[in-house]
Amino acid sequence: MRINNPACFGTITFDRPEEIERAAPDDPRRKITFTRQPGVWRPPPRIEPCLPDDFKVPLHCDRGSDGARRIIFACSAEELIDLAGLGGLAVIHDIKGFDRQRDYSYRLMQLIHQRVRGRANRGTRGMREHLTRQFAHSSDLVVRPGGRQAEDEGDVLPDDLGSPASRDARRWSRATLAREGDQAARAAGYARPSPEQVIRFGFLEAARRDPLEVSREQVEALVRLSLYDMGAGTERPSEREIAIVLERLLKAFKAHLDDDQTRFDSWFSGPGNTLIKQLAKQKKARGGALATAVVRGALLELGWRSYRYVGDCVHCLTRTIGNAMPEPLTEEERACFARMHERQACYGNLPLVLLAERIRFLQPAIEAIWAAADEPRHVQVLHRMLWQYADMVQKRRAADRLAKRDAVVRPNLSQQQTPPRREGAAAAPDEHGESARPFRRPREYPSETLEPRASIDPSSASFPITFKALGDHLRERLDIQCPQQHCIDWDYRIGDWRRGEQVNIEARCSCGAVVRTISLPEAEFIALREDFQYDKPPGTPPP
């Protein structure tokens, strides 16, 4: 496509180019250099009245050894989504003409998307059904005895992993996954693949042996399964129930029109918010009182529909910026830009930025598509990896719920009257022939003022393993990474903590290059603890 006048799409101004040297992603010992030009896009004057003052989008123009330009947005995925909510909507109005109902619908759906997905850059959490788990460690694949539904269920790997149509083929074990992943990563050029890279390439290799061919309609459902826990076996709300919940949500918005941004975010999606209960317990409203499960399901359904609206905004903004390049992009550069930033059929007709949570897991498959977009098999491999993730995360969540329920039930069982046992004697077998495991007595917490305590070491045997998942979630939310790009294992410690104060969690990478303190409100920490089935470590103040 030839752009005759790029200025009609806005103005992009670049600073002087600078040479960048970084460690190669496949081998940190090897350095790569490229030229980078920082720049900003500013909208054309005709849409400026629809935007805040001095609205701009930061970007980088990188030029590698091949001479091709690649446009990268110099902001996080969540910041780009929020910028697109303003700039992309202004572009839509410019194309279709301003329509009050259209403007209202898009802005409403952007708010619902924020509620369901969350915005880490604004300190708001999404709904608990939003899947954020990263399978970056071998321990993420293991199911411990307390979470097993069957004795032979030792991991969360898909039942058909690595075994194509042949029924005689055996499913890959974790050892096979690691071996195949290490070989595939090294073949791709990674001299010293990290544990996360080994896992990624292991699933890539399994997907290559059993690619998934789906219709365009099925791709959207597949993407949805990889982003949200839709609750297997639960009935989805009807269209009438969704309409009732939306009607109540609109009325609730009107009551908070005068709130500032901080107060609105706290009410709408902040820690400990009661929005779902507010929408459910309205006896005199149309439809009467609703079950919280119905309201939650309706919000999830509306949240997924919001992806189409938000995707339109991202697509329109990024395409406009691509067309505004002072030196128009070549056909190859334009195709690369579209694959990176615009709507694509292989992502359910969504831009890739709306799948930002899955990019790390899908990275090898995404890079293969970028390198050879005309090869349909690469897309089928990507879809198989999406299915692998959706399958594993459902098993992981089921195992975590079972382990949490088991931890709650066991103390009650321990209160049953049992004959005294001599010290050192073996436990008597139960009715199933298994020896009863010892139970830990509930820890008592002081009711008065708490004194400062020593730091807790999460790596100790008495500290719950799920605390590491909580720490990984916070670190990923703040985009804290090791500059060496090969540190995957992180240690977390809780510092001194008094009741009612901020909770400080120290994050340290395995090589020691990064030590960061993550501070968050106590209420948010307690809410996260529930989401991650994180039990109280020794000395933790009560909620």
C-alpha cells in the first residue's frame, strides 16, 4: 500500500539514532548491536478535540543488520491498551463520523475490559478467572499429593502431549518434555537455555508433532480458553441475565460520575471491592436478587465481548501510526508491522497485545509465524500451544483448589477422638490401609499490638510453595526482570510487617543482579493470598 501523504495520519518525530548493544536472547555471552531512534506520534489536528491535551504515543524505530525497520511501542502492553482506548476511538470517530451511542458503547466496554482483565500499571486487579499463571519452572508442572485426584496424577501435562493421532504413542513425561525442550532450544541457537526456555521449546516441539487445525470460529473460543477460566461444567448466564447485569452496572456508574480516578478505581476494581455483591443484592430491581455466580458469569461474558471493542481501538491506532511514518514502510516492513500490532486471524481476529499474558509461553511459535507468515503449519502449532496452556491451567487450578480444601478439612479430622499413641510409634493405618499423616495445629495469633519480627525465608521447608507463585505474579505485574535475561528462578522474602501497614516483599534473582522491594497495601496482599491459595507463614499478622 502506497501512502501519498503520511501527514494526514498524524506526525511522527524521531530523535537522533543511537547505537544499542545488548546480550543476545539466545546466548547472553554474545552481544548484538542495532540502531534505535526514539520517537513519538502525535495525532492530526482534526481529531485533537477528541483527545486530552498533548496526547502522544511513544515508540522506537529499530533497524537491525538486515536494514529493515521494526516499529516497537515504548510502553507496556497495558499502557498501549489504555492509549488505544483514547487514540483509537478518536480515529474510529474520524473514519465513521462521531456518534454518541458508539462513543458510549466503546467507553463502557473499555471500563468492563479494565474490570475483567485488570491494569497492573494502575494498581487494579482483574477478576480471579483471568489466567496469569506462567509455566516457567518445573515445579509449576508438578501436582503434589494433596492436590491429586488420582494416585498416578503427578503432573498437569496434557494427556496427549507429544503423542499425535496414534493411540499407541505414549504421553510425554516431564523428563521427556525437558529433554526435547533442551534439544529444540539449542537447535534454535540458545547456547544455555533457561528452565523457562526449556519448557517453552518442549511444548513447541510437542505441538510440532501434533499441530491443531481449527476453523476461524473456533480460534476465538480457543483464545478465550487460554485467557480466562470459564468454569468447566457451569452454566453460562442467559442473554436476559447479562442485560440485567449490564443495566445495573450502568446505574452504578452514574452514582460514581463525580469520583476522581483513584476513588473510582478503588470502587470499581480495587482490592476488596464489593461490586459483584452490589449488583447481585438488588431485590427491587428488574430481575430481583441474583446469585453472585450469575453476576460474575455475566461480567465475564461482557468482559470477553469487550475484547472486540478494545481490539478495534488498538488496530485503528496502530495502523494509523504505521501509515504516519515520514518515510513510508516497505511492503515487507508493513507486513511485519501488521503481524506485530494489528488484528490477526490466528489470534482470534485480535491484536497480539491483547494476548500479552500468553506471549512468553507462545514466544517460539509467534517468532516462527513472523519469520514465515505464509506457512499455515506455524499457525496450527500456535493453536496447539494455546490448547496445551488452556488444558494445563485448568488442571493446575483444580489441583490447587483440591489442595486448599484438603488443608482446610484435615484440621477438622484431627479433632476426632483417637487413642493415645506412644511416642515414636508408627501411626495406625486408616480404613483404606494408609497411615494417617500428622496434622499441624492451627497457629494462634496475638490479639494485641504486634512487635517487629525477623524476615521470613520462603525457601525454607515450612514456607508454603504457593508463596513463590504469588511473588512471581507481583514481579511479572511490575515487569521486574534480570538484565542478564537468563535468570528465571527468584527468591522472595517478607520483611518486617505490622498489622495495618504496607507489606514489603523482597524479590531477588538467582544471580543476585536484581534485588527489588515490592510494596503493596495489606488488603491487596490478603486478597492475593486467597487467589494463590497462599497460607499464612509463621508470624504473619491476622487479616
